[in-house]
Amino acid sequence: MDYQLLFSAFRAQPAHASWSQQRQLHACLRHGVRTGLLASGTRLPASRTLAGELGVARNTVLYAYEQLATEGFILASRRGSVVAPLATSFAPAAPWRTSTAAEPSGLSRRVRGMSLLPGSPASVAFAPGVPALDDFPLTLWRRMLDRAWRALRPAQLNYADPAGEPLLREAIANHLRVARGALVDAAQVFVTDGTQASLDLCARAFADAGDKVWVENPGYQGAVAAFRAAQLRTIGIVVDAEGMAPTAGDWQRQRPRLIYATPSHQYPVGSVMSLARRLALIEGARQAGALVIEDDYDSEFRHDGPALACLQGLAADAPVVYLGTFSKTLFPALRMGFMVVPATLAPALAAMLDRTAPRGRAADQLALAEFIHSGQFSLHLRRMRRLYRERRDALTAALTRRLGDVATVYGGSAGMHLALRLHDDRADDVALSARLLDQQGIVAPALSLHAVGLRAQPWRGFLLGYAQVPAEAMEGLVRRLDAVVRGDGK
């Protein structure tokens, strides 16, 4: 064994460059044993010999040998150090393989066949769901967070109420009553780690394996992932200009347990559910014994006309679980959202969370409570509405001017994104999306990847988030998008 070559190759790796020589040598020899380069029974050189060969201090070698002996990788005796017979059991096992090359290695059958959207950079145009982070009042937030930490009592460092800090739950309830027309008490509010966590909780708490759940088609793939992970049967319900459009046959033949909808600004196409459709959905859910999961996506950013009341607030006994998040209104790294459940379900859910939910992050929650109670949250929303309206207008104008003959813009009345639907329903929007990213550095997820269920839906085009893109940059970006769509992008 050429120990000098082995050690030199290990040290050359960037991840190991900053380590001490003692740590480098110990890790190098340990790696050699675990991978079989130093087989069971191999006698290691004497410490003085190896130190001379490697050009290191003898104490460095002694340290490495002692550590390896302590861990059981080598056996030390008067005759020297020998690789232990048990060391072969540390060799890494062969990687898992599934029966089909296209299946994700090691993942459960529950997620196979799921429509997985490709990853993309989150900080560039037109990545959807990214707010204008440069315009968040970070200095103010730091002050509130600092006050929250200084005010914490030792008892608040313990496990907390799994439903969330009472001050934050009350602040959220007050905001929803005023801003969204919700019929809510603080006891109905449950703080979560975001919308995806809320969806996972809904799937576990309100349905059993095999139950049917309706999802908009095209729709949010994060919801599909949560429901399939809980072994629910997802049924795609077609979306039109007024939102989710279930037929009488759907209610009769595909009776749901859960219904997932984004009525305020449908994801991804941007439809706003009409009042008649909202009332019909509530009544249909009531008769079917189903719960509507209202993801109030982008509701805070209504650009044309007054804000519409949330589904949850349209009837006192509405069978609706309302989901909200601060990832879009504040910043994604906060990782905080909330659920509002019917009053009849709140005690049972609280009992369930008391046994199963993580608890903590008191300072973050208290800072957010102050941010809402102080009026800063409402002020921030007003500022962002003005900014996003300006950016929406700039993007819409550029798209209409350059691509109006080959595509139509949808979803501009609210939210932080537009849907650009190509007139050619045979267009390969997935390939075009990949070219936009590779050739132009533009993130424009393909609309066809948001299909849910087996029913045909002809949406071909792109999802374009504009909240983080300056208005003055829209024209140039759309010019580059236009070049790729028309096939002359470089």
C-alpha cells in the first residue's frame, strides 16, 4: 500500500483542506478501512516509519492510530497495529435499486408516478412564489425579533403549545376577520411550518388511506404530493375561468372526503372563483360530508377591484379548513403558516397535535405577533400591493406587445404570478422551459407539468412570477422569452 499516495489524494480534496494533519490522517486511514483499501488483517506501518513516509510528526500518526483503535477499526498490540477483522462490516452497502430505472431509488411506492416539477433557482426571473425580498423591512424585523428574545422567560424555552403562541393565534384571527372576512376565533387557529406542513397535517388528520381528494386540474403539485404520501386517491377536477368546476357526475361518482381549492388566485392559471361557484362548492361539500381545504393563495395581493371574502367566511358552519402562509407576504425563510379549522374540529385536532406535533420557535412567533398587532403587517401589504401591481402591469404590457399573437395572459387580477398560455395546444412547453433556463437563465415552469389526474387539459405555456422582478427589467426579459418561444433564441 502506497500510504503517501493515499494520504496525498485525501488531503487534496477541497473539503479536507482546512483540517488539521491529525484529523486528515485519522479520516484518511478510517476511509481506507471502511472502503476495503486496507483489508482485514493488514498490518499498518510502525508509527515512526509512517511519519517519515508521510512527512508528518510522529504524534500525528500516534493520534490517528489511537483514535482508530478506540473506534474498533484497528487492533493494537506489542507487535504493531492490525486492521480489525470486524472492519469489513463497516464497508458501505451497495446502493438501493428499484425494479424500474425511472423510479426514484429508495423511495416508497406512494410517490412513484407523481408529477415532479424540476428544481430551479428561486432568486431569478420568473421564479414563481418569490416575494420582493429587497423590499422587506428587515431592520424593523430584527428589532422586533430582538425584543421578543429579550422578553422571553425561562419557562418559554420549554416545549410550547403545539397550536402556537396564543398572542400570534389571536393576531392572526384578528387580521383574518378584518382583511379576509373570516369567521374565526383564536382557538380555531393552528400555527404550522407553512402551507406544505398544513397540507400534510390535513391529509393525516382529516382523511384515511384510500379516501378520495379532489384537486384542481391543472393544480398545485405540492398538494398532490401531500395527499399521495398519505395514500389518498387524487381526482383532478377541471378549472375554467371561474375556478374549480366539478360536474354533477363528479359529485355522484367521485364522492370526495377532501376538496383542495385555491379560490382567490388559482394556482397555476390564476382564475378567481366566482361567488356562485364558491357557494355551490360549500353546499356540495356539506351534502357529501366533505371538507374543503381552502388554500388562500395570494389573497393579500388583489390588484383589480376590492378583495373577495374568503370561502371560510361565507357561511357560519362552512365545512372549510382555511390555509394561509407568511412565506409570500413576508419571506420564505420564516417558514411559518397557519390553519383555521371549523370550531367543531378544533378540540380534536388540538388533542392530536398535543401527542404528535413539534413545539417551539416562541421568539419568531412573538415577533410576528408584534408585527401584526402593531399595524406593520398591513402597512407592508399595502406597499407590496402597489409594487406588485406596477410589476404586473409592466410584464403584462410586454407579453401582450411581443407575444400577443401566439399566447394569452391569464391571472393578472391578483397574486404574484401570471400564466402565459400558448395558443398552440401541441407546443412542447416542457422543452421550451428547459431552453429558457439553459439558454437565457429564465425560470418559466411549464404549465403542462401541473396537470392532475387523467382528464385531458390543454394548458400549454408558462408560469411567470413577477414579484421579485423590477418593472424596468420586464421588457428585456420578455424579449429573450419571445426569442425562445419563436424558435430563434441563441
